[in-house]
Amino acid sequence: MENVKKLEKELKDVIEKEKEALNDAYDDMVIKLQKERDRLQKELRKEYKQAKKYVKKNPEISVGAAVAGGLIAGIVVAKLLNR
């Protein structure tokens, strides 16, 4: 009976250590993902500002690109719906 109690305690200790390790790994992953999210947000803001400046400097090209993109998207959608 004493061996069973000893084994039970050892198992509980091992399980508790594994649980702590998993919690630490989870916390580390959350921190890494938050840092990556922040980096991507910063990068997207920078790209947005650059695109906005480009559109202000070149409105004709921007409108032309939007029209061309809309036509291409319309053709693709029309072909997909005709199947």
C-alpha cells in the first residue's frame, strides 16, 4: 500500500511539473504572437501611409488601377457563377 501511495505522489508531481511547463510554453507563445501582431500592425500602417501618399500624388493611375482591378474581379466572378 505504501508503494501505491508513493507512486501516486510521484505521478502527481510529474503531472504538476508537466502542467507548469505547458503553461509556461503557452504564455511564451502568447507573448510571441502579441509581438508579431504588433509588428504586423506597425508594418501595415506604414504601407497604408505610403499607399495613401502615392494615391494623392498619382490619382489618375490609382483610379485606372482600381477600374482595371474591378473589371478583372468582375470577369472572374462572372466566370465562376456561370459554371
